[in-house]
Amino acid sequence: MPLRGRPAALLPLCLLCLQAALPLRGHRGRYAGDKVIRVVPESKRETQILRAAFNRLKVDLWQPSSPFHIVEGTVTDVRVPQNTSRSLLPYLQQADIPYTILISDLQKAIENQTGSRTYRNRRSLSEYNYEVYHSLEEIQGWMYHLNKTHSDLVHVFSVGKSYEGRPLLVLKLGKRSRPYKKAVWMDCGIHAREWIGPAFCQWFVKEALQMYQIDPAMRKMLTQLYFYVMPVFNVDGYHFSWTNDRFWRKTRSKNARFRCHGVDANRNWKVKWCDEGASFHPCDDTYCGPFPESEPEVKAVAHFLRKHRKQIKAYLSFHAYAQMLLYPYSYKYATIPNFSCVESAAYNAVNALQSAYGVRYRYGPASSTLYVSSGSSMDWAYKNGIPYAFAFELRDTGHFGFLLPETLIKPTCTETMLAVKNITLHLLKKCH
Ligand SMILES: [Zn+2]
């Protein structure tokens, strides 16, 4: 049993031996032999070693999203390509940094998750299956279908076009009962690989339409409020995660000087843009973009939210994974002015969520609960006058990570639904 705490001075040399691995090209078999490992650095020395190694190797960080965020005592989940793991894993052993393997063969894990999808999805829209993940085309088809079949409660419209020219569809949900109604904005899929997000947005709409007739609370919500639901924010990235790279996170915009595509759509907002917790480098997963709102998707949604800022009382954004309910600020350690209202809404929401299956969510300001990040949509919404701004990090805590099995869609969405209903009903009571 080697002792922990070997002098860090010996390690940079070994670091030079590590091969920088480029991601494999081509979709099929792309992740064969890739592993997802978990490390929890227990000292400054270990933190420094991990940051340096992951920076150099350009491994795919699952949690946190950038080497910068790696801190002592916090889990770090990393996808390690097969050829990198041959040098990285012995290197970690040599440095006496223990790791566990969360997923030993990622390609197999992907195939297990998506094996028979093509057959299951070829159903008519009237028996739409909410317990499988859906491609962008299926989700858009579903939205147009609901627009026709539920025209009393649903109105679908586009807020703009994506970089690759796809419509940015939003579903307006609610009874047209009076001229002015408060509204709740919900978006899913800002980060392409977090597939449980779009599945939840769809689940929310399904539940709302089914329960409207029988559940007085849902009836009240849809009578007194409008919900703007954007099931897939980052449409190009989501499509790409289905066709080319299951673990794609960013948008798909091209860069004039680098071959790397895409911007982190949750670092591109005009609020402390590209400060702490965001990267200026176009090849990084947390790249903030060349300027704020450079991404047409961000620009279009920001424009819509600005235009409706008086009406919209809550901004809810759905991510994965970590099991957390976060509120502002993300970009600094400070308390928001309406802290007590927001905090009690969060407290009640996580308790409602836990009541379904006992799943516990951590909650609190994003900066101290997750990490500091600038240019996020949640901070932007809050700064632009939306008093309740939340970001959900849905299941799980790393066992499956981004490959949350389809069998867990139903429990995840059922419990999240309770939290969202709870926040929404809180809005209808007065708390300022
Ligand atoms: Zn995310």
C-alpha cells in the first residue's frame, strides 16, 4: 500500500511522458474502451496535480466542467479515452492519488442505454413515449402535434434561429383566461449531452395537459399563469449529440481561428461575461464565446426574456447531473436581495422532491453550492428583473452521469415535477 503524499516535485517530469489524446473521430465505436473515473483530491498537492494533468490531456471533465473548478474534497468525474487511460491511470497510481472507475467501457454503456430505440420510437404521436429519450426531430414533431391537438392550452412559436438555421421553438402553455397573466420560463438542454433535461421539459408539458382536468393545483397553475417551455435550447448541439458525439456540450458555431466548434451557452450571457469560471479558449468546454450573446440561441432567448421581463416571474433552467437546486449568484459569493423568499422556495421544493423517492437534493447559491461561474443564464435572468431564478441539476450524482438510463426518466421527472409545482405555487403566494 503506497503512502499518499509523495513530493509533487517529482511529478512534472512524469507529466511530460503523458500523451495528449485527441478524441476519436467517427461516431460508431468512438468510445470503445473509454472509462469514466472519479477522483476526490484530498490536498492542495493532489488538486494541483489533477488540474495540471487534466489540462494537458484535455480529458473530458464531466464534473466539474473545467479543471479550474477542481477543489479539495469535491468529486471530480472524468471521461478518459482508452489511449489516455493507459498512461493516466498508472500516473495517478504513481502519484498516490486513488481513483475509482465509475464506467469501465463507455461504448458498452452507451449501447446499453440506446440499444433498441429506433424500434420503440416509431409510434404515433398520440401514444408518445415519455420514458425514452427523443431526437430533436421527434421533439419538434411532438411540439407541432400538441399545437394542433391542444390548441386551447398550447401555442408553439419560434423565438429565432440557431447557428445552423434550426427554429428555436418555445411552447406557451396555459389557459387564455385573462389578458394579463404572470409567467414562468423553463428551458432544458442548454448543454447538449444532458439528455434528461429535454425529457423533463416534455414530461412537464405532458403532466400539465393530463392533470389539468383532474388536479385542482395544476388547474390553478394553468389558469393563473403562462408557462413558456423551451424543451431544447441548444438545438444544434443536441442534434450533434445524437448523430456524432454523445458527450457534446456546447453550441455548434464555427470559430474563425480555431478548428474547435461551439461556445458554452451557459457562459455566453451578458452578466460578468467571461470572468471567473469561464474560458477564453475556443477549444475549452466552458468557452464563453467571442463576445456576450455571440450565440444566436442565447441572443434570441435573451431578447425574448428582456421583452417579457415584466410578465415573467420565474426562470427555471434544467441541467444534469449533481442533484442540486441552485439560485443566484453564480458569479460571486454574495447574498441576493430577496434571499429569504428564494431560499424558502428552494427549501420547500427540495423537500417536495424528496417526498417522492427519498432522493436528496442540495440547494443554495450556485457559487457556494456548485462553483463560481460567470455569464450564466440564471444570473442574467435574475439581474434582468426575474425575481425567482433557479437552475436544477437533475439526477444522478455520477453513477451513470450523462448516461442516465431511460428506466430512470420516470422517477426523475416525477420527483422534479413536485419541485417545480412547489416553486410555481409559491409564486402565486406573496413573498417579496
Ligand atoms: Zn448543464
